[in-house]
Amino acid sequence: MSIRIHPSILSCDFSRLSEELDAISAADMAHVDVMDNHFVPNLTFGPPVVERIREVSPIPIDAHLMIEQADRHAPVYADMGCASVSFHAEASAAPVRLAREIRALGAKASLAIRPATPIEPYIDLLAEFDQILIMTVEPGFGGQSFLDVCLPKVTRTRQAIDDAGLEVQLQVDGGVSATTVARAVAAGANVLVAGSAVYSAEDRTAAIEELRELAHD
Ligand code: DX5
Ligand code: ZN
């Protein structure tokens, strides 16, 4: 499966959002972390800001919703033109229904799971999603250390996707850097989110290309 690099703008300079988006034009999508201070102990932004980002930047938006009541709020992000909408399994009463609604609105539907959430209850449902997002940190903040303990879950998910002959993308998010990206890919991930690893680098394009190369090795 093709390797995709999605920088997370959580680590960018929010006072210069438009330039910070231009700086990652070498990436496949911009990962946009929406937090509500309830699902995670941090607050970022909501629909008006994400919609404006979509309007001013040509890069497709990979929205990662770390919010409660996903069934109610996630369709808004699909409707405004985000290319992909990740909602958390822990925040949805009916993930299959929600994924179908997101797809009907023209976006890719992605199911995200926290480190303590097993993939097993979702294995038979994989065909209902375009992507599975496995968190490799506790969600809420950038710059945390990669949790190697989540890698067996990545491997089991990749195995299940391949066994079923599906084209589901497998994203990992949290602590992905030049030192951890190869382990994530070896476990079976093909979509790599990197916040601090990209935005702490002076040359964002070089950081993106370095991750891409290390992922292909
Ligand atoms: C964390 C967010 C991540 C975060 C990753 O809850 O979902 O997308 O920005 O940041 P790094 O790559 O610095 O761990
Ligand atoms: Zn994220």
C-alpha cells in the first residue's frame, strides 16, 4: 500500500496558519486535530476554522475529531469538504451508521481508536471504513513519545485488512518521527501522521521527504 505522510498542524504556529499550510505542500494531506476539552483535556478549534483552512489551502484535509458526541458533530466536517473524517470509536454510539453518513457526504470515513481500545470488536466491520486510525499516544497533545506497546495492534489490524482483501488505509498518529516511522511501517501502517517531527524542523519539506524515505526503507 502506498505510503502517505500527513503532517499535523497541531504543532504549527497558529498565528500564521495559512503560511504553515503552504509549508507542507509536499505532504499528502494536512492532519487537522479538533479537540473539545471533554474527549481530551485540550481545546483547539471547530468548524469555522477548519472550513476556512479548507477554503484557503489546496491541500486535502484529514480531520481528526477528538470530540464527544461524534455521531452529531462529525457529519459537519464531511459536509464542509474535508477529504477524510476520523471520529473516535469511544465517542460514537453507532460507528457504522456514522461512517455511512460520512461517506454519503463525500468524505472518507475513518475510525480512530485510543491506545486502550482493542481493534477486535471492529475486525468484522473493517469494510465499512476507508481508514483505521490507531493512536500511538494518548490523544490530546503533540510532542509525546511513541507508544511501542500499540504496535501489535497495528500488526493485527493490517493482517485483518489484508486477509479480507480490503483497501482500508491504516494510519498511526502520535510520536511518529525519523526514529519511530520505520517501526510503524514495519507493523503495517501506511499513513503516517507527524506533528512535532515536521513543524519543529526548519525545512518542513525536507522533514516530510525524510519521513517518506525512512518509511520506504
Ligand atoms: C495528538 C494528535 C496528534 C498530534 C501528533 O492527540 O492527535 O495528531 O498532533 O503530534 P506528534 O506527531 O508531535 O506526536
Ligand atoms: Zn491527530
